[in-house]
Amino acid sequence: MIAKKECEYLREIAKQQFDKVRGSWVQYLTWAAPHRGRWINSQTEGERNNQHIVDATHILALRSYVAGFLEGNTSATRPWYRSGTSDEELNKFPAHHEWLDAFTRRTLKILNSGSNFYHAAGQFYYDFGVVNTGAHYIDERESGLFFHTLMPGSYYIINNGYGEAIILVREFNMTVKALVDYYGKKKNGEWDWSNFSTQVRKMYEDGNYTEQVQVAHIVKENPMYDGSKPEVLANRRWISVTYEIGGMVSYAQEGTQIGAAADYETKDHDRYLKISYSRRKPFIVGKSTEGSFEYGEMGPTSNSLGLIKSLNKKAIGKDQALDQMLRPPLQGPANLKKSYITSAPNAFIPLDAQSIAKGAGLRTVFEINPAIGALIQDVSDLRQMVDKLYYADYLLYLSSNPKTRTARETDAIVREQQLVIGPNLQSLNWTYNVPVLDFVMDYVLFDDPWVEENPVPEAMVGKFLRPEFISVFAQAQKAADLPNIDRYIMMATEVGQIRPEIWDKVNLDKLADLYEDRLYLPAGLNNPQSKVEAKREAAMAQAQQQQMMQETLPAMAGAAKDVGLKLAQ
């Protein structure tokens, strides 16, 4: 159990840390993802909140960013990780390799068809690309895993000394009816009000169902957890408590609403809406930079916000200039004020004789002559920079440059861009990919009946499983040396036509192993080295046997001839 005094203390500390980025998040969300800023901006439901965005370059770049990371980092259509232990030789043993491969397929199936992960991951990447931080809260249901992608600003976190989020604080609103229906329990057909404040009970009984109640949800490590005992009931590593903010009622003063300060002075008999325990950390927080600070500090939107505003300003200025050129304000003689002035084509505006004699007529107030060419070039440069900051030039390179470069030039440019995306990918691996897979692997090992049908090999019992990433991005990073290997083999092939003995220098077994490692080939495609050596020894023994037979055939033929001659005599 956690005292509510401690819960409120943690909530205040976490909010103070979040206040350091609140102002920046408001800016990022306002410009890049207004639909995700409802909580932090406290906007009313149904309010239009994106009318200020005129130039949508960054919106399209962000869409490419999300789609690219969904397919390149956590693809729903191809394996993006494989499991193994720290013992490479143990992993290579055929039976172990096959079990690890089957285990990987099972965990990927859980993510694909046993949860909503890939749907939630898309929203995570939007938050990650805009505010540099995204978070999931994971519900373990009978039907499978459900990933809630938390709204920016509705949650706060506290890290440990290693920069890992270990405390999650959520705030959300529920109507009185929804609160009672979700957290309430009935006894003998009547509501049990023991976990609600007297305010909620009174509003419910008075029929004020639509009143909003602010709720806090805190997840942290269970201080009463004992790892030497079985993980059952309350003896689990993580504890989750949910309670009404401001709804703290002491049993000692039943029916009386008291303030937080007075409540803290009484014995802790505060009411909680719900208390639950779990063996796995039920939340994941991904951020774009390492360090002890709770939230990401650098990302595409934060780096390009100035460019985004400049593009927007130029788009508005261009529209205003064009509008003034097409419908300019006019000036002329005062007596025209009473005339019928029309802007219709081929219309006639009458002037009196005095005005005609003075040469007076209508003329534009401003001389509008925008440098259209320079403006277009400036906008084009800004858009290219925005695309680069969102990696859109890398993610959409082939579609943007279908026939402009040779294959070798394309490979060189793609390898160069892979170096740029590397740091962002490493942050994702550490703060997002690994926690997601650790959660799912633990879920399969301890709560999935699949393990009963496919028991862990005896030699692997007690070993820690770790993920190795094989996504498109990971392959691009790891396979950077394959072009050089291919050049080497091409050289050996060309020289081998002149001097075949060069192949004595090339280790083709090592070549096959390298390609299996770099391209993450499926288990069973390459035979294990022990099987290869056994095949070679068998082939060598067979060749030696055939050679011995060939050497003995002439002697046997001669002996048969001698026997035939003796019989003839």
C-alpha cells in the first residue's frame, strides 16, 4: 500500500519536472499536431484548432516520418527483431536456434494479432516526432494486450539515475456516472461507496451524472515486493493506485469532506478507487535523447519550428500580396465617392469634366511588385531543410528521385543518410523497442500457454533472453559493410579466372555466415558448421574410396586375366 500523502508528493514533483517542457510542448503541438494538444491546451471539445496552419510542408514530412518509422523500425509485415541469449555459441546450436526462432515468431504474433500495438505505435511516432517523447500504458486483458498511447500533457514521469522512467503519474477526467460505473462495485444490489468520496456519492445520488471528476493514476515499484517469495497477489514488483484528486476522505470523519493538509495530519485511511499489482512494468516511455532528464530534448519538430513558422509567414504574405495585386485598394478624386464604382470587367466608371481636364482618375494606392522568383527559391530551400529534419528525404528518396542517379550513386547517398538517422534510432532502441519486447517476451514466457507446448530447452533455462533488432533500419545500419564485401568477392572472381588458387585465400564459409548475420536470414537456411564439416568428411571418404577402387581395378583385371589363361591351359 502507498500512502496518499506520498502519492500527492510524487504527483507534485512530477508536475514540476514537466513544467520545464510544458511551454515548448504547447508550441510543438500547436504547429505540428493540434489534435494531440487538447489536454495540454484545455481546448473545448469540437473546437477547430488548426486554422493557423497555412503551409503544410511539415505536416506531410511528419506523415512520412511516422510511416517510415512504422515500416522501418517496427514493421507489421516483416520480422523486426530476433531473440537470443548472451551466449552466441548456445544460440547457434540447431535445437536452440529453432526454439528461439519459434519464440520470436510467437511474440511477433502477439504484437500483431493479440494486441493493438501497431495501431498504437503509429500514434506514438506522431508524439515522438512532435514533442520528442511518447508513452504507452499497457492493459493486460483476457483478450490480449491493449496499448493506450497517452495524450501529451496528461502524464508525468520520474526517472531513476539511469534515465529510465520508473514512476508514471496520469491525470484524467471522468463524469460521475462513468466513474461509478467503472470503479464501483455492488453488494446485495446496492452500490458500495467505500472507495468513493462523499462528494461523488452525493452527486450520483442527486443525479448530477455529467459533473467532471479529476482522477489521478500512479504507477511505481511496489515497496513491499519480496523477490524471494512467489509473485502472487500483492507480492508483485509494480503497484498501481487510482484515486480522486481532492476527494480524500478520512474514515475517522465519515461523511465530512476535508482538505488535503488536514487529511495528511490524520491517520492514513484514505480511499482509493482501485489498487492493482503486476509483475511487469505496465508503461513504456520513449524519448529522443539519453540522460537523466525525464523527457526528450531534441527532435524533428523542435529543430524545425523556426522554419515551420517562417514558411507559414511567407505563405500568408504571398497570399496577401496576390490579393492586393488582384484587388488593389484605389484612390481618385473625391467626387467619385458618390459614383458607382464597379470592379466588373469592361465596366465604365464615369468622371466629371473637371476631373477629366485635370487628368485625374483611379490609381492603386500601393505598388505591389513581389519578387516571385526569389520567394519561390527561398520557400523551396526552407522546405528541403524541413524534409531533412524529418528524414523525409531519406525515407522517400527513391520515390522523389526515380531516375536521376545511378545505382551506385543511390547506394552511396542512402548509406550517408543512414548515418544521419542512426542517433535517433539508437534512442528508440533503448527507450522504446527494448521495453516493448521485454514486456512481450516476459508475457509469453510466463502467461502464454504456448510455452507449455514448446518448453524452453534445458540448456537455456535460467538464461536471460535479449532482443536483437533486424528491422529495415537496423539492417541498413548493420549491413553497411556488405558493399565492400561484394567488391572483394567480385575481385576474387575476376582474378580467379586467371589464377584459381586465389580461392584458397577466400573463406566462403565465413562469407555465408556474414550474410546470415547482416541480413538476419531465417533459421535453417544456412546449415550449421558441424553439419557442413560432416558432409565434407563424408564426401572426402567417398572420394577416397572411389580412388582406391580405381587403383585396385587394374590389378583385379590383371589377376582375372591370369586366372583365365591358366584355366585355358
